[in-house]
Amino acid sequence: MAATVVRYLRSVGSPTSASAQREAGPVDALPRPDLRAVGEDERAPVGPAEFRAVLGHFASGVTVITAPPGEDADGPSGFACQSFASLSLDPPLVTFMVARTSTTWPRIARAGVFCVNILGAEQGDLCRSFAVSGADKFAGVTHTPAPVTGSPQLDAVPAWIDCRIHAVHTGGDHLIVVGRVVAMGAAGEGDPLLFHRGRFGRLAG
């Protein structure tokens, strides 16, 4: 796996060490090399529909990943993301997964930074607005620059995490993005927005 990661980073012109990554700044999102666990002439062990149905039983939180506008962009970038998790305490790292077909990811990669906005139980509509492709996702959305990277910090979110892109790894039809935390904050109140079996939910009790 380590060799695969190094080959990927070299193929996109990205540094393979953390110190070099910090000096490099933006991450080149393209090209995205093929990485298949199943050959063209092999049958996949699990069908996509079954995979989604079974994994849908795992409830997750919901976030919006945002990045500031780049030189070639009119405005900031953002997308709704369930596949977010903490990764390391020392150094402080978080991770999220994004589809290789995402049109938002290349803009975030070029920015080299992002902010994770953790959504609250009443922010389902906000999530839906960032899940739509091709629309102005920030229309009517109030936000302020995150303190270090300037990525949009959405108003009224329970918590936010400001990050620089630390590494990008290949993961089948997705990319695994690792961010180094440079600032963070939390309101300390309110229930989280949950996603389970294709629907939003909230903590009960």
C-alpha cells in the first residue's frame, strides 16, 4: 500500500514527505491513476446496490467541506461529506473521502486548504444545498473566513476544523484526503445531524 501511495503522489507531482507538502502548498488533483482491486475480466465479489444497502446501516455525522476561492475561481468551493473522521492526535490529523469524479475536489486541491463544518441536527437543508452539483452552493449562506486558511466557516455550525492538505491517497473510486489541523472551535451545544439508510436523523432520548 505504501508503494501505491508513493507512486500516486509522484504521478500527480505531489511531495511524499510532510515537510515538503507544507512547503509545496496546493495539491495537484489530476491526473487520477487507475487503481482497481478487481480486474476487467473478474466479477466483483459485492454488487454496488448491496454494498450501499449494507453500509447504509452505519450511521454517520454530516459535514460540509469548504475551501477559499482560487485564482481561477469566482467564489469559494464546498460539498457535503459524510465520510469524515479524526485520524491522529499527534500530529493532529483528520481525513475525508471524495469521489474521483467530484468537480469540487480539484478546486479544493488547488487551494491546498479546507475547513470541515460539522453540521447540527437542524441543518439538513444546508447539507442538501451543498449536495447539489452545478448550483451556487453558497447562495444565501452566511460564512466568515476560518482564522488560518481563510476557508469558509459556515455560521451556526456546532463545530469547525481548519486544515491544510497534508496528503492524498488513492482508494478505489475515491481519494483519501488527510488534513493537518491548524485551528478549530466548537459552540459546545446542540445535537449532531446524522445520516442513516438514506435519511437524516438525530439523537433520541
